[in-house]
Amino acid sequence: MKVDAIKTSVIGVNGVTKIKKQSENTQNTKTDKLDISREAKEMAKNQKAAREQRLEEIRQRIAEGYYDREDVLREIAERMIKSTDLKDYIAKRNT
């Protein structure tokens, strides 16, 4: 039995992504299509705007010296100590 190689390419146009697969030895072309709804695009846009707004709030707090306060520094340190990411980092570093 012979298995034909499959070539794959991804084409993105105007928010629509198409995945095209084509066998080397056949004339038939099969195309899959993915359409993203307006609602999903709007949700993504809103999430991006909210993330940008939150970053701006953090930048403002930095500029105002909020993160230099003793109570805030203590809270940050406590959260870092409790963080599993920090524990994983330390474990990797010690091995």
C-alpha cells in the first residue's frame, strides 16, 4: 500500500482562516474553512481594550509611587512567596 504525502498550508484573509490540504497525487482539493463570528471578534476586541486599560492603571500607580508603600511591598512579597511559579522556578534553579 502506498501513502501519498500531504501538503498543508494556512491562509488568513480578513479574519477568516482557511486550512488547505492537498495530496500530491490527486486532482481533488479539499478546503476547511473557519469563520469567526462577529460576537467573538467583538469579545476579543473588548478584552484587548480592558487589558490595555488595566495596564494603563498599573503604569499610573507606578508613576505615583503606589508600589513603593510598605504595606503594598509586604503584600507583593507574601504573594510571591505563596506563588507556585516561584516555587517551581526555585526548584528548577536548584537542580
